[in-house]
Amino acid sequence: MAKAKKAVAKSSFVEKNLQTALEKLAVATTAVDKAVTVRTADAKKNLAAVKRLTKRKTSLAKRKKLAAARVKKATSVELRGALRTVTKDLATTTKELTKARAAKAANSDELKLLRALQRRTKGYNRGIAQTDSALKK
């Protein structure tokens, strides 16, 4: 059986594909830049939330310790109620802190990947610009 001849690519076809690839690279560059900006803002918010919740958890733990000591010393309805309230607040804060830390970790991982992609796209753009300027000489 005879092999069919492969068609030779025409310059218009190659130029069209090259322009399409450059347009897609430009779209990817803008998308990754926007994503990095948004994720960086989210990272700052998550960091602030984790700091705030950690501080609150520490103060509630101290209050719980003091309330427990007071209850041990002299039991009263008010003191037991205060201890119960502090314990509930501490449990809620611990739950929130766990969620905030998980969100911070997930955002951090995604941001790391996006920054790597951003470096790649900027490198491709730089290489293309250098090649274009060298070819224009």
C-alpha cells in the first residue's frame, strides 16, 4: 500500500496558529495576574483571622483556668455559669480557628502554584519579546 503524501503547511496556516497561541498566552497571563492578586488579598485576610482567633483562644484559656480555680475555691451558681460560658466560647473559638487554619493552608498552596505559573507566563512573554526584537533587526 502506498503512503499518502502529507500536505505541506502554508504560511497563512502557521501564522494563524502562532497568533492564536500568542493570544492564549496573553489571556493566561492576565488571568494568572488577577488570580495572584485575589489570592494574596485572601492570604492577608486569612492571616489576620488566624492571628485574631489565636489571641482570643489564648485569652479564653486563661479565663477558663481562672474560672476553674474560682469554682474549686468556692462553688456558686454564678461561678459555674461563668465557667460554662467560657468553656463554650473556647470550644467555638477552637472550631473557628481550625477552619481558619485549613482555609489559610489551602489558600497558601494555591497561591504557591499560581505564583509559579505567573513566573512561567512572564518568562514566556519575555522570551517571545526578545525573539521578536532579535528577528526585527
